[in-house]
Amino acid sequence: MSKPCTLFCRLTGSGPGALATTALWGDGAADVLNSCFHPKGKTTPGTMDLSAVLFGQLIDPEAPEETGEDVVVARTDETGFVIHGHGGAAAVARTARIFSQLGAEESDVERWRIHQNVSEENRKILAMLEQAPTYRTASILLDQYNGAGRRTQERIAQLRADGKDAQAQELEKRFYETKAIARHLLSPWRVVFSGRPNVGKSSLLNAILGFQRSIVNAQQGTTRDLVQAQTTIDGWLFEFVDAAGIRETADELEREGVNRAKNAIAKADLVVRLFDDADSMTTIERARTIESFRVDVPTIDVMNKCDLVATPQTDESVLRVSAVDGAGIETLLQAIVQTLVPNPPRPGEGVWLE
Ligand SMILES: Nc1nc2c(ncn2[C@@H]2O[C@H](COP(=O)(O)OP(=O)(O)OP(=O)(O)O)[C@@H](O)[C@H]2O)c(=O)[nH]1
Ligand SMILES: [Mg+2]
């Protein structure tokens, strides 16, 4: 007779924690537990009810003289258990060693979810959820795990079946819109600063991040390579890219920097076009026509160094900021969020995960 298949895996994240949870499942799971788990009462893992919990000690059958580990065992289904124990690395390793000695094989969380009959779609969402960078992105994913996206699709189908085509189309349009949001739940929105040398692109990046990530200097052409940094704003993940100021130059190194800047702009989700106190409205308008090839990506025009200007020379189509004293930066960040995510998903709303 072949040995019953038993698998186990750690469910809590790697690294030490207060508690660690290990799943154990398969035809031989109850036998494995019966061999190493000593419950406080009379009930054993093999006889416990579904969803019941047992308190007791995990003792290594090959070293019964060693002190046991206090654990709580819960039964999740006919052949599945979760074991909650101390989260220290030694305790986790010991649990794994005991299960392996008893013939269980180390597996992964994906197979545990298959055992738990989690659908392929929800397994994908759970894998994303583990990577969610913010509370906001995690709660959107949790809504999808709870069926928000599926319900939206069902609602669209129902509206069509009822002949309510206009409503169906409207809902479908909105659902389609959420695709861009879904794409940026785990990967950041890329915002690139463009502008001629010395307008303060690096200073602005540093002011947004709150630390000196990029080198700032009065000399033109300071930034050559791309300087990228991630941060979150309003619960969304952003990557800000500081690049070389764009200009014609004979300096070979700087020319490579300018090429990299142009490539970064081409891959951006949004470009912040930066000007400074030396630029008039006429200069800015001219730049807008020159850069009109960028129409496929939203742009925000910003005049930096407003601390040096007593009377603003620009109209309200240009945001005014100062990377030195921080004026206008909060408004700029809000404008960036508003441009990229004008209609964030409402709680419980379906988003289109690809
Ligand atoms: N007064 C004032 N000076 C600023 C401001 N922002 C930047 N500067 C100064 O402007 C100069 C150029 O700043 P950078 O941030 O290096 O400019 P950049 O656009 O990154 O320049 P390149 O890397 O050469 O393209 C530095 O001397 C900064 O201190 C500001 O808001 N106000
Ligand atoms: Mg720079």
C-alpha cells in the first residue's frame, strides 16, 4: 500500500513574527498530527470537528525528552489542518522538521489553496494581495477576491438580457476604465520630470521624497542617468523619475543622459513639464507646441522657484511650486493623483484584473 500523501507549508510570511501558521493537509494529515501533537483534552486531530480548535503541545517523536511547543490546531476541512505556534525561526523550523520526519512533504501556499478549492481567479488575486503595497490597493484587491469584478460582469450581462443596452454600455465603459487602475495596483504609476537643465527637476524629486535622493547643483547638466524613486500618495504607488535636462549638447555623456530622459518620457504615465522663474508664459506656450507629440500621455506644467518671483508671470494653467520652501508641492501631488486616477474605485466596486 502506498503511503498517504501529506503536504505542509508555512502560511505566514517569511521572517520571524509573534505567531507562525503552518498548514498540513492530505490523506495522512490526521495521522501525522496524531503522532506529534499532544492535545490537552481527549479529542484528537483525527476525531475533532470541522472548524474546531485544539490546544496542546507539538512534541518531536524522535526527541520526546525535549520541551514541547505550545500550539493551537484548527481543522479546516476533512483532511486539512492549520497549526498556529510561536513565530520564532527555530520554532517554525522545528515544526517543519517534525512533519518531514513523519513523512509529510514541504509544499507551497498555491497547492494549499488548490486543496482549499480556491478558484484559479481567486488564487491569482491572493497572490497579488500578498504584494499589495498599500492599504488602499489591498482593499481593492480584497473586494475583487470577494467577487466584486465577477458581480460587475454578471450585472452587465443581466442588463443586456433585460434589453437595457444603454445602462449595460455605461457600466461596461466604467469597468473598462478600471483596467488602468488594476494595472497599477502592484506596479507604480510612472511620473517623469522633464525640462531644460537647471529648472529644478532633481530638487523637486528630493522635495517630494523628503530626502536628498538626487544630486542638486547650480551647474547645468548635473543629472545624467535616470534617478528613480518610489513613494505612495493617497494610497497609490508612484515612481518618480528624474532625468537629464533636455538640450542639444556636444558632451557625449550628457547626450546619453538626454536620450535616456527621452526614453523615460516615452514610457511615462504622466510627464511633469518643469519650468522656472526665468520662463515667461510665451516660452511655456511655445514648449507646449514643440512637445505636442506627447499628446498620448497627460502632462502637468509646473513653474518651479516661485520663491524667487514676487508677481507670478504665468496663468492658472501652470502650477507654481518651490522645491526650496515646499510651496505648492502638496497641490502638485494632488493634481498628479487627480490626473492619473480621477475616478478611483468605490468600496466594493469591481475592477478589471487582466
Ligand atoms: N530658489 C530656488 N532655487 C531652486 C529651486 N529648485 C532648484 N533650485 C536651484 O536650482 C539649481 C538647479 O537645481 P537642480 O535640481 O539641480 O536642477 P535640475 O533641473 O535637476 O538640473 P539638471 O540636472 O542639470 O538638468 C540648484 O542650484 C538648486 O538649488 C527652487 O524652488 N527655488
Ligand atoms: Mg538634475
